[in-house]
Amino acid sequence: MGGPIPVDAASRGGDFYTPAARRFDEETDTKTLLDASKRLADVDPSAADVVFVAGGHGAVADLASPSVGAFLAAAAEAGKVVATVCHGAVALLGPGAEALVRGRRVTGFSDAEEAAVGKVDAVGGPGKTLEARLKAGGADFTSGPDWGEHVVVDGKLVTGQNPASSAAAAAAAVKAATAPPTPEVEAGGG
């Protein structure tokens, strides 16, 4: 669709609003980019080394779409790193992207965390949570302790469990883009 990108007000409060998030908000260049995003159809999926999909509860409704799925599949096909954090992993379930998780180790916002924030019904109810959907899609889902840092790297697929995993997932994505492929590696959590 392009244009201004909405930001969930809840992400700008409490423990979610980290010093890094504040710096992001204060950057003039960031504000310019958020106000004038490109349509996904106008972006070449092979033009970047990493495609990073951020999460949030809004992602559950917005990102499991054919256009996002096709974009991620094309990026992966081009040998690019595909990375997600928190609810952003729902993009891996969009039509066209399902093969990205089948038989792969992944993580995302866990059922326990969803229950703790009281959002199980908001994401579709039991059996429709991100964790349940990833497992149903054939993913080997793992999670670490609630609210702790947990990142899973499976080749050029990088996933982070929750907001606390954002920085580590980004660092792992950069490493995956700049280093030769390695076997599955799991960092943080259990």
C-alpha cells in the first residue's frame, strides 16, 4: 500500500519502549522513511541482504498475505536472509511463504506469552496463536523463557521470540548475511 506506516501506541510505553526504540523514534531519517514507505510491489526482494519483519499484534492481521508471502519467498530464493521477530513470524505463513518454515527451526511469540498478555482470543483463539500456526505449518517451533531473549538461526532464516529478542535477532541476521552458511544455531533461552 505504501505511505505512512502506523506504529502501535502500546509499543511506545512500558518495557517495550527501550532506549533503542526511543533513539529510533528520535531519528529524523527514520521519521521520513516511516512517513513515505514504498509499496511492496515496488521493492525488489533481491535488492537487500536482509529482509527483517518486525512484529506486534497488528502483524497477525496484516502480514500473512499473498503479497508478503511472495516477497519473502522471492527474497529467500535469491539467497537473502529472511528474519522475523515476535509476531512478525506470521509473515512466514502467508501464501507463497509456507515452504520457508516447513521442517525448519523457528521461534516467535509463544503461547505462554500470548496468554500472559491476555491476547489469545485477539489472535484467533486457542489453536490460532502464532506458535500453533507455525507448528501446524510444519515448523519445528522452540521457545525460551517468557520475555527472555531467544533467537533461532536455521541457515538464512532467523527468528526472534519476542521484543526482548529484537536486537539479538537483528545481529544474527547481519551475521547470517555476511558469514558463510552454517548449520542450525540457537542462541539465548532454552
